[in-house]
Amino acid sequence: MFYEANLFFFLLSNAGLLVFQHRRDRRDKQATKSSVASPRDVEVEEELLDDKPEDASSNVVDANNEAVHTFKMNFFIPYALAVAADWLQ
């Protein structure tokens, strides 16, 4: 009974963390999208962009985040299978 409860707890916590990360990533992507619907919106967005300092490394950070996300997804599935196979032994 202990092993089943332990496995259930870890599966539930990992699923919760995965959902939390997915929601955070989706929220971050929506925050970076442009919301231009009318010429007035363009003016407001230009004012907001003028207030922000230019960051040349933002493209590097975005590419790095994408590489980390790809690595996590490529690592998570085999890791989960290995843990499940070990648990079945």
C-alpha cells in the first residue's frame, strides 16, 4: 500500500507541476504578443516600447528558453518510463 500511495503522490505532483509550467509558458507567450487593433493602439504600444530599454540579448534568451523547454520535453518522457519500469520491478 505504501508504494502505491507514494507512486500516486509523485504522479500527481509531477502532473501538477507540468500543468503549472504549461500555464506559465502560455501566459508568458500571450504577454509578449502585440495587441494592436487600431491606430490608437499603435501609438500606445509605441509609447510603451519607447519606455522600455532596448535589450539585444532578448532574442538569445528566447532561443535559450526554447532549447531548455525542448530538452525538458525530450528528457521527461524517457525518465518517466524509466521510473515507472523501476517501480514495476
